[in-house]
Amino acid sequence: MNSNYEQYREHMQQLADINYASALLQWDQEVYMPVNSAAARARQISTLSGLAHEKSTTEKLGSLLTTLEKDHSLNAKEQANIRETMRVYKDQKKYTTAFVVEMSKTVSQCFDAWQEARKKSDFSIYRPRLEKLLELKRKECELLGYNDHPYNALLNQFEPGATVATLDALFNEVSNKLVPFIDEITSAKKPDSGFLFRHYSREKQWPYGLELLKLMHFDFDAGRQDISAHPFTTSFSATDVRVTTRINENDIREMIWGCIHEGGHALYEQGLPDEEYGLPSGEAVSLGIHESQSRLWENNVGRSLPFWKFNYKHLQHLFPENLGNIDVESFYAGINAVEPSLIRTSADELTYHLHVLIRYEIEKLLISGKVQVKELPELWNSQYKKYLRIDVPNDAQGVLQDVHWSHGSFGYFPTYSLGSFYAAQFFRQAKIEIAGLDEMLASGEYKPLLDWLRTNIHVHGKTYRAHELCKKVTGEEINFRYFFEYATAKYGRIYQADTTKIVS
Ligand code: CO
């Protein structure tokens, strides 16, 4: 046993203990915490974050990593752990305490201003705070260092290895291929989806959501589901993964696809190797790969015809007053209705990527200083007109809709689209490797697909970078073609569009 590596492992596990304890407090804050506890809780979380930052930047860790970097007795996985920890360690060391304190103060002011601005639909409340925050983000790019484009430094925090060059190539395809395809299908007759917005009682929705998670083989001995204002997944180890959902009695979609989406994130967390706890090899690869797991279950499986061929009868039985006279084909068409809309989080599977494209383009312009914060509302509205062909009535439903920028999360949005593109590419590969996958999905057998994801993706943790993992699993790096093929085949059929005109 290599004693340096053991010391490193022990150090990383203790660091994980602190981080997961903090995550548990944050989960509780969203789910159960009484309202008066906000100040005390903020303090507790901040103390733990301080301890974690200290522990992740100690000289002791630095010298262990330097020694282990030159240790050729380590196996490939151990070497990958050291490499990844060193990368994060070096980045952490670039921040001065003064910078961290200023950033955290600015973010908290910016978040408060955003909340008020959104409530009053008044961008001018947000503007000076966002200007200050962006100034700091640009400074952060310089601190971290980058090649080619400052935005690369920020991308690297969420999607290590992703660059403006690769994203530009992907989003050019979104703009050149997906936009005209959406124009084509939205000019055809929109399927009826009104039945989704009838009254669906909370009492019946909740157990149905749990059932969906059971179907997907979510392990309730290693996790649980609760209700929160915004659905999310968090975990404190592979043996304790929490998902949350929300119930809207006038829109059944929120609960059903919220559960399946978070369930997909959770299956990834439950499938990470528990014996690698605290090490990169025990963590998810990146936000993009994480999102690929949720989108694959939500869309490729959970919005597919085979899935509902098996599950629809039961849903219909639960809500006969709403679905009694809707057959499975009409249900399938309705849940896949495509319609350009204002709000990203409730967008359909296709127009969603136009919302992301707009944010990506704006973020690059803001970070490089080519656009000023004061120009944002106008730019936002003109982009919505250009790509989604809609008019934005006010800033609350426009540029103020997302929380991300107020948190300082620039470089985050693209990972949502990467998730869907990876999902399509992985799902295509799963279909090639699992004979009869569609028939399995149509008979309620989801274990073979889960096992495939476990073996090919989950067990590796962060041993591979996202682009390496994608190549290892599918034989090539991310390629928009697979998402586009999936989209044109599926929506071409639903909308009976003439897909022969579409060149992929
Ligand atoms: Co997600």
C-alpha cells in the first residue's frame, strides 16, 4: 500500500465529509428548515465552506500531490485522481482571500437585487450590481488564465475541457439546422396538449411520482424524494442521494418529467463507485455529463412512445376524468408539442436549445466586454425575436428570468445543451449495443439500459474527461448530428413534416 496515496485519500475523504455535511444543511434549507433559521443556517454553511476551502488549499495537500505526480507506481485511475485534484488545487490557489470575500459579498448583493428587480420587472435595480459582478468575473478569468477566449476560463469550472471553439461549432449547428427545423414543424398543425392542464390532484400525483422513480430502479434504501420550490438532486455519498420534485395541480408535466429528470441525475449519483468516496474517481465527470443522464431518462426514454405504451394505461386509470378519452398516440403527441415560448425552464425539448444559444452568445459578449450590461434587455429581446420569433413583453419574463447570472454562474448554461446532445449520442449507442432496447422500454424493462449506463458511464466517476468518456463510449467526440437525427426522426413523425428535405 502506497502510504502517500493513502494520506491523500484520507485528506480527500475528510474534505468530502465537510462538503457533504454542508450539502445536507443546504438540502434541509430547501426542504424542511423553519423560516426563522435562515441567518443561523447561512452562518453554519459559510463556516463549513471556509473549512473546506482551507483544507483544499493546504500546503500539506500541495506537497502530497507534487510527490504523487511523480510516482510511477500508481495505476491509471490513481494517476487520473492526482491529475484532477492537482488541477483543482492549482486553480484554488490562484484566488486571494480578498478576492473570495469580495466575490461572495458581490454575489449576495447581486442576488438580492435580482430578486427585487424580477419582482418589480425593473432591470435598473439589477444593473449596477450585475456590472460590478461582471467586472469581478472578468478579473477571475485573468486570475485563472486561459487560451484564446476569457470565457474558456469560466467554462472550465463547469465543463472541464470544453472551449468556445467546440461550443461555437455546436451552436452554429443549432442555429443553422435546428432553427429552420423548428420553423418547419411549428408551421404544421400543433398537437393538442390541453389535457395536460386539467386538474390533477396533489394526493394522486405524489405517489405516482414515487412509482416512476421505482420503475427507473431508483434505490430508496440509498435515497429519498421530497418536495421543494425548485426541483433538484443532491447527494452525500452514493448511498444517500436526495431528489426533490414539485407538484402543479394544473400542469401534470412538472411532476412527471421533473421526477424522471431528477431521477436520472440520482441514478448517476447512486451508480458512482462508493469505494472511491471523496476522490475524483467517485464523482460525476462534469455538469454536461450529469445533465446527459437526466435528459436521457427524461426525453429519450420518458418522452418516447415505447415508454408510454407501457405506462400510459396506469396513468389513464389514475386520472380517468382527464385522460379517459385521450389515446396513447394523442398523449404522446401532446407531451411533445413544440412551441416557442418566453421561459427557458418550461420550454419543450427542441426550442430549449434556442434559449441556451441566446444565453451563450450573450455571455461571451459580456465577458469579452463587447456588450455592456445596460444594453442587455434590448439585446435579449432582439435575440428572442431572431431565434424564437417572439416578442418579450417585460424584463421579468425576459432578461430577469434566470437566477444564474446573479449567482455569478457564467459558463453554466451551455452545459444544459451539452447534456441533451450527449444524451442523444449515448442513447443511440445504447440502442446499438442492447438488442431490442425499444421492445424492452415498451414492456417496462429499464434495468438493461440502467446497467449499460452504469458500466459505460457511472462506474468511471471522473477518471475520464467528458470528451474522452464520450469517445470511449460512442467512438467519437460530441457530435450534434445524433441529436439532430433523433429530433428529426421523432418530431418529423409527430408533425408529419417532410423530413426528406432536412439534410443532417
Ligand atoms: Co438537470
